Amino acid sequence: MEAAAVIFEGKTYMANEIFTRVVQVSNPVVCSEQRLIEYLSLALKSRVNSFENPSSMNELFSKEHDASTQLLFDVSPCFKLGFMAANLAILETTLDQPSSNKFHVVDFDIRQGGQYLNLLHALSARQNGKPAVVKITAVTDKEGDERLRYVGDVLGQEAKRAGDLSRDSLGCEPDEPLAVNFAFKLYRMPEESVSTENPRDELLQRLQVRSVRMVKAGFVMAMEMT
């Protein structure tokens, strides 16, 4: 605290004297208290002279650290549970808000973005028919632009999948027949002769995968899906 105070006052010569004393009692491998002293002194030294004492924060943004953090997230249930608990806290905090179906997250260490997959699925299960909007702003250095675009694409695709209807999201029982009514909707969708994307047949195929027993479109079309 004394070193931080003199640095704030611009008395760098006094800070160097304090650092000389601190070196004698700091050690990164002995105990937690001495490790804390060591890391605090390194941070303060970097504040005084960043050229001679470069910040070790750059190591936290290396590719090796990024890969190891992602590996820990993938294989450690406790590590992943911590992110799930944070996501749950975000959802519970926004429940009482008038616009509970949308919120904004600012992340200073987004990595690969895998920590938000659970959040997207939990929000999708909660939206109750209302469209949900999640904004995630990632703060990083300029060299991470390409990685951020990739993470954004992955999360965007996952958000679209989370918004797809399924038997589970509709609350259907395993042995419960499902019928879908497309009154005055299906005939408006382009088919193969109109669009190469053929959204109508794609939609019907999705229904078939979900074991839909009957699809009704208007008053003239009904078909049974097996």
C-alpha cells in the first residue's frame, strides 16, 4: 500500500526504495501471502517503468494459455460448473427486469466463448414464446479481431440452433403424438420451383425428424409423417 501511495503521488524514487525492501520478503513459491506480495510488487514495478518491467499480463493472452484454459473448461466439471453458476446468476438477476428477455454482457476474457453455450440454451428454455436478445461485447487487444469474429460466428450459430423448436422445448411427452397446424402459412413458403433453398421442403423434413404425426396447412393439405 505504501508503494502504491508514493507511485500515485509521483515519487518514483521512493517507490524503488520500497521495492528493494519488498524483494527480501517476497517469494512466489513459499506461501500465498508472499506470492501475493511478489505479484503486487511486479504490477507496481510495471506501473513505474513498463519498459524495464513488462507486464506479465501478456502471458495470459498467449495461445498456450488460451488452449489450456479451454481444455480445463472441457474436462473439469468443477470449472464448467463455475461458469454455469455465473450464467444462472445472470438469468436470475434479469428475471425481475421489465425487459427480462434481453440483456447485455461485457466480457474481458471471452476466450473461445464456450462458457456462453449453457446461457443461450437456458435463455431459450425460459423465453416462453418471446424472442430473446443477448448482446455479448468482448474487450480484447487488436490482434484478437479474427478470433473474435470466429467466436461471434460460433455463438451466433448456436443461438439459432437454441431457438429451434423441438419436442423437448415444446414439452411433448415421449409417447405423445404431435400435430402441427400451418393454416395459411405453408402455401406461402417458396418450394423447389421457386427457390433453390427450398425452405418448404426443409421445414417438412425438420417436422419429420421430430416425429410429427400430422401437418395441416389451410383447409386443403394434410399429411401424415411416420
